[in-house]
Amino acid sequence: MPNVPDCKPEPTEKDDDLDDSHLDDIEEGAGCTEIWEHLAEKRNE
């Protein structure tokens, strides 16, 4: 297996400015489908 660097992105100043409150109700470890469904439900409200 080839050497693959560790992917551990560091938070940036831009990350602090992002409004991600629309993701507050999503459980830790949720997958793409759960996130998509959550956003679709919020859009319909």
C-alpha cells in the first residue's frame, strides 16, 4: 500500500465565520443520506 499522508485539517479563521446552525440537529456520525434528508425537511418547513 502506498504511503498516504494523514488528513487532519486544521480549523481556519474562515471556519469560525461559517453559519452551520442548520446542522445542529444532526447526530454525530450521520451520513450523507441523513444530512440530505434533514436539510430537505427543513426546506419544506
